[in-house]
Amino acid sequence: MFLIPAASGWNVVRTVPGNGSWDVRAVATLEEAVPLVQGSGELVLGLPVSAVLAQRLRLPTVAPEEFAEMVRIQVEKSLPYPPEEVTTDFELIEQTEEGSVVSVLAVHNEKLSELAEPLLSRGIIPTQVTVYAAQRATTHAAGGRAFLLYREQESLVCIISEEGKLGFTSSLNGADATTLQRDLPQVALGAELQGINTSFPRVLLDESLFDFQDAVQGLFSSRADLMGIETPPAATNLNLLPESWRQRRLDLARQGQWKKRLLIAGGAYAALLLLFGIYIFILRLEAGRLDRRIARDEPDTASVKQTEARWKALSPAIDPRFYPIEILLHIFESLPSPDVQITTYSQSARQIGVDGEARTAALAYEFVDKVKKHPELQMFQFEMTAPRILPNDHAQFRLEGKPK
């Protein structure tokens, strides 16, 4: 997309969505151009000639790596502003062994910011800042010399193009053919004083200056041809984009990337929340279904539980493993020696009690250990308190067992 000065205001040259053709929209101010260029990733701002300082320099030919520095030094000598307040660029017009001719353009950063304030205040940073005169010269006269005349924001602009580069620029205030015939010879003289040959093979007038065609042809030997608005203008190497604008554009690009990442992260988080909500909803449905099944099966479950409770209550009476004689037999099988005697045995539905006396405490502990390890007594959990030592050094003990 291109934003270029027009006869009164600005022209926005942009592609038409869908078919790829180019469209020109005229606006009075940059404020009106903002909606048209908003969101454009690539914007080339063409400055009017009145906003820049243009010079044609003839310099000695030096090594390529030293040439740019030499141009910078020569430009800084002639600038009316401190170098840090100005952005400059140049194009090479001609280079021979005798010398080089360059076209140098400069713009005051503060004035440029004032001009582009409607764009900058809305975060619209051009990718390139060039000069519309250079765009016109490159588009219509890419080779040789040419004289171009067009209207730029209510001023007549004369430019001399050399090999598609700006060799000379001048603004005229004349608005009629008589004034133009009077002032153009002075423009040609100024160009000749700078060493430019004013015998132009091509003379080009903007189509809006059709009425001036005869007047111009009377001053130049070449026929004056008409040129229209470029759709789009040819690309130029000139770039007067200030460094602060470059940095701000990078910052805005980083902010855009972070916003995009945050949007992606937010979308992913929202998707996770949605999936989690669906998961919770499914769990609640499943829990409700299980609750209904439990409620439906509750009568059968209660009957089974009651039967189980009755069987557990009756198990000591009907399970041979719980018969007192069987348990007592297994206890006697666990006696380590005749020195351990059973004095009392008691049994209930919930507990077994064994009182005894051993010659030593060690024998009592050995007996308890064998009872715990007996394979037929594993349905019980046995515990024994510390034996009581009698006056004759025998150990009196009590063993209690409970169903597991």
C-alpha cells in the first residue's frame, strides 16, 4: 500500500481485495487516510518535495566501502540542522573514474513526525519513507534524462530525473501558463548551474496539467507527454525512515506477537476449561446414573447384607474351624514342651482366652509364636500380655485371640 501526495491532499494506492487490482482513493488529510491504511502490514509513505531537502553532489570516486561515509560527511556540512535530528539517504546517479554524481535527500525528523502524526498516534508506522518525486521518476523515466512537471498539494513541482534518480527539484507557485512560461527558464538555468544538461529527451506532464501542454512544449524541443497516477508507484531504494520509527515498529511488532501468543494461550486455556467442564458434567451424569442404580438395587443389597451378617454371626457355630475342640487341639499342638501347661481355656463368639503357666518366660513366648504360626489358627489374631513371674520363677501368661 502506498500513501502519496496529490494535487490537494493525499492519494491512497491500494490493492482491491479479491481480484488483486489497484485502486486509488483521494483524501484531503492524513486523518482521513487512517481508516484506509489501518491494519496494512506494508505501507510506503511518499513525501512531498516541500518536506525534504534535496541535493545533487559531485564527489570524487573512492573505494565502495568509503563512499557512504564520504557522502555523509558532505551532507552534514550543508545541513541546517544537527546531524542527529536529520535522516538522510542517497542514490548514485553516475559513477566514472573522474568522479561520482549522487542524489542526496534529507528530512528533518521533527517535521516528519509532525507531518505523519495522524498515523503515528494510531500506531501506524510505515515500512518505508521515500519521496514521491523519486517514485514518479523511477516509474516514468527509469533511464536517461527527463523533465517532469506535476501538481503536488497546490504547488507545481518540477523535477529532473537522471537514470531514474532525482537530479534536481523545484517548486513553482504559478497557476497559469503565462507564469509557467516565465518561471521555467529560471528552473532550467538553475539546473544548468549544477551541471545538468537541460536538453531533455523526454518531457512529462501530469494528466491534470493538460492545459499547460502547449506552454511547456514551447520551452522544450521535446514533445510533452502526459502521465497518470502510478498504480502502483515503482519501488525506490531511498528510505528516510528515522531510526526511532524503526525501533517503534519493532516494538509494535513484538507487542503484536505477544498479543497473538496471549490470545492463543487464552484460547487454549478456555478450551481446557471447556473440556474440564464437559468432563465434570459427564462425571455428574455418571454419578447420577450410579446413584439411581444403587437406589434401585438397595433392597437386594440390604437383603444380601443381612444374610451376610447372619452367616457371620452363625459362622462360629457352623464352621468346623471355630469348634472349641478343634481350636483347643491346635493350641495343644503348639505347646513347645511339657513344661508349658494350659490352665484355663475360654471361648466366645468374639474372643478366645488361654491361661497357662510355663517353666520360663522364654517357653511362654515360644508357645505364643507357635500359636500365631499354626496354619489352622490363621483366622485369629493373637496377642499376649507380658508374663507374670511367680515366686517359683515360673511364668504365668494369658493369650487372647480375636477373629480377623
